[in-house]
Amino acid sequence: MIVGPAVLGFVEPGEVIDVFAELGVVFILFWVGLETRIHELLGVGRSAALVGVLGVIVPFAGGYAFAAARGEDTATSLFFAAALVATSVGITSAVLIGIGALETRSGRTILGAAVVDDILAMLVVAVASAIAVGGGASVVELLVVAGMAFAFVGFFALGGTRLMRRYPRVLEAPRFSESPLLPAVILCLGLAAVAAEIGLAAIIGAFLAGMMVAETKEQHPIEEEVAPLYAFFAPFFFASIGLQLDLGEYARPTVVGVIALVTAIAVATKLLGAYIGARGLSRSEALFVAVGMVPRGEVGIIVAGIGIDAGALQQEAFAIIVGMAVLTTVIVPPVLRTLARRLPDTRTADATAYS
């Protein structure tokens, strides 16, 4: 924001930065996929599934209703809904590790539900992107796009990961590389390109590629080798968001008021949906889970970036979503640290329940 057009004007958005930013967001979602094992996702239990589903339905309804009430079109309303649906797996994981709650029952529930949220958020983004590019869609076209998105995710999330589990050393097979990193990156960029080609968000393909690689014997070596790519390219994505932000939007009292309102809706809807879903846990655990699902973090910003690139979001809406994502991320960690002190010690129980 400082070096871009909004302040100093040293750097202008351009093709090179756009390409690096696209690679950055692809590697971000590939990294998240690497941390997601499909069998763990399917086996996290009833509470995590309920938290994930209700943590999607309630915020989706709140975000879509808010945007529709503002007179936004279908694509823009879907991007607002997707931004509210998302939960930042990366930020939530870091907070849970920092407070020593990752291995508790509530910590595992949050992570499982957050992955469900992000998968569904990416599906909403895929549908919204297709509508934005197509300039609107009928109900039939909307159903076709949604069906294509679910089919694409289902095929690679279930079929692809199953194939990798069956042939866990498949990335060692190519003769052109001493390291499994190259075939893994080819798979990542290949699925991202296929997703983009059929009208879905490229990040969906990258996320699915990460999930597939997570099932191989080379998961941990690839995590170590892809870390420099992640460290180099990912900041370009966040820098590109800063370059596109018009800080003048935040100087308008009406925009600041809307950001506060959207943030309140984002917090309230996620708390409500997640808390209801977590009622199978104790009250303190359910509250901890609900608060842990609130941060939108990098996923919300990714949604905003895709929305403005697709032409579905204008500067004001873009600034609102980015502001909401930042605020929901900042306010949660201190609250979670306080709530963690009231959690029962369920680490031993979890080792059995999630085995």
C-alpha cells in the first residue's frame, strides 16, 4: 500500500507482478492442500462436520443477503458470501499451536471444520467467477457451473487422492528429476490450469493437487522443498492486493461504517453457525470452536483478489472485504488465548477418538 499508487507511487500494478501474484496464490493453496489429508477430513467426526456445514450456511446467507440488500448483482453477492464463508486454516493453525491447543478435541474440530469451510468457499468462488466471466447466468447455467465445480473437486479429491494412496511412490517414477518436487509442481500448475480452463478458480486445482500429494510417501520432503517457492511467491500476492487498494476508500466514513457492519455480520454469523454445530462438545469447547472459526485471514483476501480480477468487485466492495478479513483476523487470537484457559484437557481422549 505504501509503495503503490495509493501512497508513494513507486510501483504500479503490471503484468509481471500479476503473474507472480497468481503463482503466489496458487502455491498458498497448494501448501494448504499439502496439510490436508482426505481420510482425516472424512474422519474428524460429527462435531467437525456440523461446525463446518453450519459455519458455511449461516455466513453464506448473511453475506449474500447483505450484498443483495445493497443492490449488488448475483456474482458480487456470491463473492461477499464466499468471503464470509471462509475460515483461515493457516492463521487458525498458528494460533492453536501458539496457545498449545492444537491437539485438544476442540482444536482438532476447528481444523477439520476450517478445511470443510475453505473447500466450500472455493466452490462458491468457482461459481461466482464463472458467472462474472459469463456476464450473468440463468438458474440452469448456475446449476451446471455448480455441478461442474462439485464434479471437478469430487473427482480429484476422492479419485485423485485414492490413486495416490494406492501408488504412494508415484512422484518418484519420473526419470527427469532427482527430486519429487518437479512432478509435484507440474501437478500443481497443471490442475490449476485445468481448473482455470473450465471456468473455475485456478486455486481450486492447486488445492486439490496439494491434497493428492499429501497422500504420497513424499509429502514431507515436498513440504520442505516447496517452502522456498511458497516463501518467495506468496508475498507477491499480498503485495498485489496492497497495490490495488485505494486507501481513499477508507477515508470515507460510509465505507468505514460498512466495514464495521460487514465485520459484525461475519463474526455473528460464524459464531452462531459454529456454536450450534459444536453443541455436542462442552459449552466451553463449543465457544472456543466458534471463536476459532471467525478469522477469514488470507482466504478472505484471496476471495477479494479473485473477485476484483474477475470484475465482480469494484474498489469499494474490494476494500470492504479486505478490511473485514483483516479485522476478523486481528480480534480473534487474544480472545482464543483467554478461552483456552477454560478448556478441559482432552488430548488423551483425542488420541483415541481420532485414531
